[in-house]
Amino acid sequence: MSVTHERPLLLGVRHHGPGSARAVRAALERYRPEALLVEGPPEADAVVGIAAQEGLRPPVALLAHAADDPARAAFWPFAEFSPEWVAIRWALGRDVPVRFIDLPAAHTLALPDEADEESGQEAAARVDPLAVLAGAAGHDDPERWWEDVVEHRADGGPDADPLAPFTALAEAMTALRERHADGGHPRDAVREAHMRLRIREAAREHDRTAVVCGAWHVPALAAPATATADRQTLRGLPKVRTEITWVPWTHRRLRRRSGYGAGIDSPGWYRHLFTAPDRPLVRWMTAVAGLLRAEDRQVSSAHVIEAVRLAETLAGMRGRPLAGLAETMDAVRAVMCEGSQLPLALIHDRLVVGDDLGEVPDTAPAVPLARDLARQQRTLRLKPEAAERELDLDLRQGTDAARSRLLHRLALLGIPWGEPVRSRTANTGTFRESWRLRWEPELAVRVAEAGVWGTTVESAATAKAEDTAVAAAQLAEVTALAERCLLAALPDALPTVLRVLTDKAALDADVGHLAQALPALVRSARYGDVRGTDAGALREVAEGIALRICVGLPPACVALDEAGATEMRGHLDAVHSAVGLLAADRPGERWTAVLTSLATRDSTVAGTIRGRAARLLLDEGRFDAAWAARLMGLALSPGSTPRDAAGWLDGFLSGGGVLLVHDGQLLALIDGWLSAVPDEAFTDVLPLVRRTFAEFEPGVRRTVGELVRRGPGAAGPGAAEAYGNGFGEGLDAARADAVLPTLRLLLGTGAQVGLKEGSSA
């Protein structure tokens, strides 16, 4: 006796459509299939049971990647309102077997990316089914048309046929496929051949099967085709070994084309439409009002009532069955935002899109590195969140120090969960750090990719640091890596990094390379003890590099062109800061001698370098303003070319012009030189001088201009003597004594501050 099997029920949907999700749930309740087939990679059959666990909360995604190359990966995302997710949860809740029927990920990841293969004309020729159907219905907005006919469609009541919408959509898609064939998606033929094979297998085992897939595929799955022809289509496809698991996803990422090749613009709005038990418009306006109130905007219940009325009126005027997102946002703008666009951007980001981040249970397959990361996240109370947030750390606290180490190790592994930012507390001390955190779903791929380096975050970061050090081409790369190893607390990686650093430093004779490498190395040596790291070896290397720079820098500054001189001036500033931070006598004295040599050289050294060296020596107090005035007089003398003189001035004044406010002699020298520049050279000099003075603060520029306007006598005949030290003629005792009460308050009531009343020091 033969057994008669029903034809599989094909439920064509729009991926991530709440209307489709409600219709699928109603159709499954009516049809009661014995097996459910879903568009997705068949490898997911092994992990689909996890979807029934409470710990799996959408949005989530199936992640498949090549076992030997985790960077080759693909995602199949699911939201709470995705028809596939609703169908899977319905089936698992009733012990109905679930199978995925799309082309296996083993083939998908082995094939070249379809977007890379197609030309611009082929991409333009792709058919958007919604756009074609909306155009046929006389609508120019496909999204609005779909909302009206599907997402906002009211339930037909208990007597309505839940399969009717799928029948109508299948007829429409059949007409489209007859006219447009594959619609510019040539790989669909391969996918659909595999789907038909899987459907036949399920139909042989079960009497009643239901298939949930994209509506575009329904005509091809219903069309007559032989198993032999489908197997022939799949023959010879490349294949790779793959691994698959569940990973958290975000609403923000649902906007991208990934996995299903479908994305939506308003996932937060769609979730609201799917989950609201009743009066979705009223509930949405209430949520908007709550968000605006949290941002200190005055929104009352009257605003909510009026916004609802306006949205419904707009929907009626536009002939829509219900107020859609466009009407809702128009009403919010007019009533709650007083016509302003700025609050709408916040509403769009927080509510229309949303920052929902899914959760995956520990039972989901994962590489050991991912498990260790999850364990540390729980221990350190660093929960991954889709919303961007800033985290301030005090490195003197054990938990904060451990958080810092974790974030630095992940950054070294190429997993940018956190980005260092300037501290919100404006604390420049070495015990403070600030990070901007944001977890992106793609980081799960980065974690899987980094799993080749080790099974824990620390061991993987150590191995990656050692490999990076050996492969580094430039000395600066190794010194930066040494600093990162200290920040990440990777003592096992430091010996290898230091060995490579020492070798490259000994062989590299380029002063520019040494100058680039020194600052990071000095920071590591100077601040290593903050994190409890022994940086003695780094200090020795840093002092050696500093001495080599002192020897090689003077000849390296000779006969440079303008671009080379500008670059070398940057090295000069960096090395000067590094040597000062190093606080070592030997390099410090040698460096002072180098600066003196450069400042007093002739025109074979570019003016910008000589001027900068002179300014650094003046700021350090090595020489007084009279010495600087003599050098400026030589640099601005008629014997110097106007361009070289302008370069000297640029180097000397870069970083601030307060010196000119207090030193009339220097200002007079500059004023006299600029007035004497020949007309034919003035146009060449003007951009340099203008750039120099443009870097001054507005108050400084204004004061300098006022002094120049008054003329050379403004500072008095004794300007050089009166203001030679860059400050006033003397100290104002009364003004100095005024700070004493505040100083006592800071030090404690009655504290001795080392000064007597009326005797300013």
C-alpha cells in the first residue's frame, strides 16, 4: 500500500519582516507540519537546538567560518521579528524537527564573493522585487508600499485563511520570475537546486512539511525539476571545512546586507510593531516621550496625545491603513521637537534603529579563546554592549588594572572592542585611562581568527606580539610594540621583543628611524613601574638610542630641503621630550650640546631647525633672552635669505608666541626684519610668517598686534633690560601675598607654607 505525501507548504517571506513573522506563526498553527525546513546553511542543523534555550536571546546570528581561515566567514542573522526565528521557535517548542536547506556554508565560503565577481552593469541589472511590485501598484516607495500591504495588515479574524497572503505573494513572485528569470542573481540557481534536494528528502520522511524561505525563491522551489538535474547543478562545487555557532547580533547590523542578502532600515520600529500587544502607535509615542524626557526635553502627556492624533490624521490624508514610520516621525518633529531635526537624530538612533544586543549561552560552540574572553568579561564585569559607552579606569585599583590589561591585549590581537580616548576627568597622570567601548558582531570573527595564537587571551596576545616583533620591518614598529606589551602586561613576550629591538637598534643608522623609535621606548621605560613591570632593560636600550641620536643628528640636519627640514624639526621636538622624560644625566647633557651646536650653525642647517633648537634651549633655561635675541638678530640680518629667516622664525615661535608679549627686544627685531623684507621676496615669505602667527592663541595675536601698532617705543627704551627674563621688571609683592590664604586652605588650616606675611618669594 503506497503512502501519499502532501506537497510541501511553501511560505514565502520577507526576511526580518514582522508582518511576515505574524503570518508564518498563524500559518504554522493552522497547518501543523511534521517537519520544518528553513532557508539557512545545513551545518546549522547541529546547533539549531540551542535556539530553544533560555540563554539565547535575539538578535543573534549563525556564524559559519572556514576552519583553517576564520576570516572567511558568513552570517545569517535572526531578530525577534524574523519569520525564520518565529518558525524555529514554534517548531522547537512542539518537538517538530528543524532542518536548514540552503547551500551549505562549506560551498558558500569556498566560492568567490558574488559582489567581487559581478561588474557594475551586472549589479545595476539586479531586480528589487519589492520595487517592481510597488511600481506595478502605482507606488514610488517600496518600503511604504510593503508596510501598507503586509506589515500594517490587520488580522482577518478567526475565519480568515492564514495561507492566503502566501498564495498571493507566490503568484506575484511567479510573475516576476517569469519576466526577470534569476533577476541578476545567477548563484540563486545553485542555491535553489540544493533547496529542492533537501525538500525532497524531508518529503520522503514526513507527510506534512513546511518551508520558510525568501518569497523570491518560492516559484523556483515549486517548479518541476528532477533530482538528477539538481545534482548535476551542484556537481563540482568547491568545498572547505567549516565550523558554525551562534553569536550575538545587533539591531544596527540588521541594516546591513549579510547572510540572507537582506537588510532593513528600521529594526527598532519593526520590533515594536511585532511585540506591541495593542495600540502600537500610542505605545511608540510614549517611548519617544520617555526618551526625550531622559534627555531633559519638556514633553508632556498632552504632547503624546497630540502627536498620536497628528500621525493618524497624516495617515488618513495619505491614504494609508495605519500610521507608518514616516507619519510617526513627522508628527514627532512637529509636536515634540518643535520642528527641530536634532532630536529626531537621537530618536532614529535609539528607537528606530536601536542598540539591542543579543545573548548566546555558554553551551554554544566556541573556540577556547572566545570562552576565556567570556570568562574574563564576567569576572571583570565588562559586559559587551552594542551601545557606545566610555569607561574610566584607575590603574591603582586591581579590577581596573585587569580591565586595562584585557583591553590592551585584545587590541594587540586585532580585536578593537575598546579604543583609548582622552580621559573625561582631564587627568593626565599615569594612573588614569579612558576607553570608548562598543561591541560589534564582527568581533566574534576576530576572536575566532585570533584563536590560532592561543587558547587564552594572555597566551594568544603573547604569541602574536612575538610574531609581530620578528616580522617588524622598522625600528619604530618594535618600540611601539614594546610599549603595547607593557600596557598589556605580557612579560613573557618582552624578552623576544627586546632582543629584536636591540638587534634593530644596533643595525639601524638612520637618525630619523631612531628618533621615531625613542619616544615610545622612553614612555615604556618611564611608566612601566606604574603597572608593576620591570622596565630596566628598556631604559638601557633607550639611553643607548638617545646617545646615538646625539651623535648622528647634527650631520643629518645638514643640506635638507624644506620637506626634510620640517620632518627633522618634528624629530627634534619628539627627541627633546623623550630625553627630558628619560631624566638621565648622560643623554641630557649630550642633548643640550647637540641643541647648542644646531642653534649656532650657519645656513647649511635649515633655519627652521636652528630656530627650533634655540627656542628649546631658551625654554629649558639654558640661555637667557639676550642670547636668543643675538641669534635672532643674526638669523634676521640682511645676510640671510628672507625664506631662511622666515623658517628660523617659524621654528623659534612654533608652540606659542607669549614670549613676544613679554620681550620687547625680540618683537622689535621681528618687526624690523619684516619691514625690511624686499617687495619681490615678501610674497614668498608671507605664507610662512602667516602660518607661524596663525598658531598663536587669539589673545596672544591681539596683544602682539597692539604692541606693534604702538610702535618700537611702546615697550620703552629699556625694553631689553626691563623684560630680559621674559617676565616683568620685578615681582609685585601685594599680588604675590594674595595667594597665601588659598595656599593655606589647600595645605590645611594654620599650615605653614614657608612664606611670611608681606615677604613674597
